[in-house]
Amino acid sequence: MTGNNANQFFNNTTYPETNPDTGPIIITDRLKSAENIGHIIRLAGNTGCQRVLVIVDDEIPRLSKIKRVAEVAGDVVAWQFCKEEEVLKLIPEDYTIVALETSPSSKNLFSANLPRKMALMVGSERNGISSGLLNLAKTHLHIPVSGPIKSLNVSHAAAICLFHWTAQHIIGE
């Protein structure tokens, strides 16, 4: 086998899979970049997320670009656009909302025990998570950044958090 084909590699390697009924839910708050939305949908497919809720106002990012970046995950992962006022109705009651945000009350992600049934909320590239949505979160977490650049791309931050969840609940079980 050559070193480049991820599908071949993972077909020959066994890791436990996320239960689709209890996998994380990702909530994105008004992301402007269709590429970031597509990356997050693809990430949802990598980590076994139940669904992705894409909060929008009136303007919907370019669907063709979202689908191009998401690739096959755009057809495999359940995802939808919604309004902020609809989001609570779309999350099962037994899920815990976790905000990934640098807020005054945020805790270090790597010191946190992430909930098994987690709805992970990430905010827009410019404004973060709205205060109304932040108030819905039981926990606020941040990623400790040790280099000179202190900001992370939203899809990268979501990936760090979701693979930490995977290490705690799927691989570590």
C-alpha cells in the first residue's frame, strides 16, 4: 500500500465508531465563509456527528461552495440552515450545549470532561458566538494557544474540540 490513500488505510484499521444516536451536534453561529461551513460538515463526518445546525440570518452562504468543500460529507451528514430562535427545538433535551469561545468564564478544553451527548457551539469568524446563544451554553471552553498567534480558524478549533471528545468518549472507552 502506498502512503497516500486514507480510505485504504482506515479500511484496514479498526477504530470504534461513534453511535449515530449519541454523536455530537455542531451548531455554527452565523459563519460568513461557505468554506468554513463546508469544512465543519466534513469534520462532522470524520467524527460521527449526529448533525450540523447552521444558524443564519437572512443571507445564506453559497450552497455550491459549501457542498464542494464538504465533498461526500455534504450528502452523508445531516445538516440544515436554521434561525437562532429555532436551535433549541432541534437539539435533544438530554444534550449539553458547550460553547467553544474565549469568554471571561471559559475553561481550558484540555482540562474539561466533555459531555457524552454534546452540542458544540462555534461562532462567526468576526464576532464569535452571540450573547443570546452563549447564555444557552452550560459550559464555555477555550483552546490554550501557546504560539504567538492567538486566534484559530473556526473549523480548526471545532476539529480540536471534536477530536478531544473522540479521545474521551470513543477511542478512550
